[in-house]
Amino acid sequence: MENRPVDHQKQGQSKRGRVIAGFTLALAIALSAFVLINASSASSVAFGSFWFLAFLPAYLCALICYVGDPDGSKPASFYASVPPIFGAIVIAGSIWFLREGVICLVMLAPLWLGFGWLGAYIMRRQRGRSADPNTFRSTLILLPLFSGGLESQLPVTNDQVTLTREIVIKAAPEDIWPYAVSNPHIAESEGRWTFTQNVLGLPRPRATMIQIVGKAVGKGSVRTAYWGEKINFDERITHWEPGRRLGWSFSFTNTTLQDYTDKHISPDGQFLKIDTGDYTLTPLDRDTTRLTLRTNYIAKTHVNPYAEFWGEILLGDIQNNILTIIKERAEARHRSNRI
């Protein structure tokens, strides 16, 4: 029997074609999932599900490896490279074509990369085992439907979370109180550097103005916070104890915060509710006060620990910046009063 020469160029093109086909199929599935979830009445819950955050990237990266390496001949470096390449393509497409917010993508990236590697690793291990290929292919097709349906039957836990930041201010409570209540005309240079505002680009506070309801400022008044040029929301005063404590409940009467940050993350939505907040002023000595800022929110997802981790970073940055603004203004007022 005559031995035919092996056309290595055609073999290489065929292997590259399979890899490209794997990525194309995974991207098509990812886009289809996004469109279906986005059209769902419970889209915000779905985007915060374990299925979307963990299973989907693991499954898609495993699928790319399965299609791109049908005979299991590619090295471990191929399997390790699939998740970051796929993630980079998804992020670029989300920014340019889907107009997704940066904050959402930054929150998704670690999970998609980590579980993508897990999916690729499982697929590589599976290559070394003898299994019925038809059964394996059927499992690969039905697994997304089964896992998604299973999670939809699980109850969502509501976790009450209190995020706390505090700062020591060289000023008496009476010098701090006016800035805890209202801060008109906040300059861009005021406050401190934060990851959320300086890197991710969330607008910095521009002003906090209080509206009088009734005969005087106090409980029942409405304070409006302005961030940048587009974001604003209300805080309804629920506790008024001058020089000691100021409490409020958040009221998001518009979608400006959601529109600017991410359309899937509503501050008063299906999987997140930013609820109440308060300042507490604790005198440490005659001219020193500890100012504590608390924000209470409710996390309502299947991945609450991960959501709370990012809440600690994002909301914590916002709190630290606000406290620094108050500290700078109160200490300047205190120094001028002593002159």
C-alpha cells in the first residue's frame, strides 16, 4: 500500500480552524445567553446567579477546548491560554458592542477567568479518560440547561450587610456637624484617591444639598447627593440629633446612578438594595472627634459573599472619600475658629 505524504500545512490550518470554530461557538452561546437573560423579567437576578458568574465561563472554556483539541494532542499551555483569551474577547465585545459598564466587567473578570481555568482543566483531565464519546457529547449539550434549571429552584438568601468606615478629626462635633449635614460645591481636588473613583471612573461627589420640609431642617427633610454632572439621588432624614447622630434612608427616584455605573446593578433592585445610612459623632477629647459612617444594604443573590466582597471595596471607597472631605473641611473650620 502506498504511503501518502503528510501535508503539515493543511493539518496546521485544520487545527487553527477548529480553535477558531471553538471560540466562535462559545461567543455565539455567550451572546445568546446575554440576550435571553437581558430580555428576561428577572434579568438582574440572572446576571447575579452562580450559573452566569461561574458555570457559564467554565462551560464555555471547556467547550472551546473540546472543539479546538478533539484528539487531545495539544499541550497544557493551550488549555491555560483559552480562558484569558476568551475573557479578553468577551470584555472587548461587551465594551464596544454591548456598552456594558466598567464596574460590572471588573467584578465579573476574576470569576470568569478563575472558573474558565477550572473548566479548561476539567476538560483536559477528561481527555485522559476512556468514556463513551456520544454520552460525553450529550452531557456537554444538556449540562447548561440542567444546571440553570436547578439553580432557579434554589431560594435566594437576603443578607443584611452593614458597611462601616470611620475617621478621627481634629475638631469638635459642632465644627463637624454642618459638613455631615450638607456640603455644597465640592471641588474635584477634595477628598482622597480611591480605586473606585480614580481607576474605575465612578464620578466623585460634587455637592450634598438639603431641602427644608416644614418649618426647619431636621427629621423629614430631604438631602440630595450629586455625583459628577449626571448622578443624583435622595436621602430622607430619619434621625436628627445635632452634634451626635444623623440618619437617613436612601431614595433612588431616578436611574442616573444605575445608568452611569451599570444597567444590571440597580441600587434598589432585585439583587441589591442600598437601604439606610448614618453618621455618628463620638467626642474623644475637647478638640478631637471620631466620625463613623455606616451604610446598610441588602444582598439578594446566590453569590452574596462575592457581592459583599465588592461592596466592601466599592462602597468602602466612596465612604472613605466622603469622610476625608468632611475631615478636611471641619479641620479648616476648627483652625479658623481658634484664630
